[in-house]
Amino acid sequence: MSESYTPECIKLTETEVATLNKYPWCVRLFQSIDEKDWKGPTDKNGVQFEEKSVPYSPTKLIRLTLDINCELDKLKAFITDFSNFSKLDDLLLAVEPNASDVDEATFILRLSYKSPMPLVSKRDFCCMMTNLDFAESNTFCQVFESTESEKVPENKDFVRGKIIRYAWCAQKKEGGGVKLVVMNAIDPQGWVPSKAVDLSNAKQAEKMANAKKILEAE
């Protein structure tokens, strides 16, 4: 990458910016968070929902924002536990993690999902997932982007989709609690009706609302 990128919406220290720029897929995610001219926000399940068309995705990029009354460490522990993924998404069939050649913070995952409606094939994704812990700025991000890996061969029973942008980014608020931003742009590949894409977007807001309910319950 020729130039270092400094995020606008999520403030990081110079050291953290240098760490971020070691991961090109994470830089691309932060650039998406900083996109301008969003449509919205509208309210979906108590989540602020924004969307916009972007040249790098056939589906709209969505940005969802929610305040959660919990400690940042609690949210971090929750989303880094793979067993919790299915608590937020009833369409998720399996999470299969593999070590990556990048570093200990990065995994190669296979995520497989049920069909969201009749006549639509099941989907799976092969992606990198990187956990970025920016302690100085009280920020934690979990970033996903599709990749190819021999560790995750294609399965004939699934259509292999593409994660263009997906992340959970949480930052501690001065008055307590955390501000959570979720980004999403998925190319499902193959045939998918527009209704299924709309359902997928609504599902992201539902996942955030479920996370808030779980994290604030204790």
C-alpha cells in the first residue's frame, strides 16, 4: 500500500494507525466507514440504518450504529467467541476457523448458512477475520473479507458467496457503554431475489439488537 490511511470516524493514535495499515483488508473497511453521502438514517429494531451504492459492491453498502450499555471488554469477549456467532443469527449453520499465515489475530473462516427462503441455495463464505484491539483508543474491531484458501475448499452443496465488507467496530463512550458500528456489503453470487438481499440487510440490524439484549442482560 503506497500511502498510510488515517480513519476519520473512529479516532486512533499514530501507533494504532500504523498497526491498521499493516492489514490492507482492514484499511478498506475503515475507508468504507468513512464514506460520505449516506441515505438515512432510519430505525430498524432500534438500530440506526444507513445505506449507499458503491462501485466496489453489486449490493448496497450498509452502516448500522447502536449504543450498548456494557463494558468494551465484555463485548470483545462475546464477539471473539465463535460459539456466540449462532446466538445472533439463526441462519448460521457452522463457523469453521483455521489458523492463518498472517498472524495470531487473523483466522481463515468458513461460514455456512441456511437458505433464507424457498428456491434460494445455501451459501458459504471463505474469509479472513482479523481482530484489531486498539487499547489506547478504547476501540475493538473484528474485520471480515473474502479470500481464497486451500483450507476452505468449495462445497458442492453451497454457493460460494463473497464478503466485500463486513465488520463489527466498537469504541468505548466517555459517558459509559460502547458505540457499535457494523458494516456490511455482501455479494451472494448466483441467483438471489432482491427480497432476499433486503432480508439479509434487516438481519444485520436484528443481530445487533440481539447482541445488545444479550450483553445488557447481565
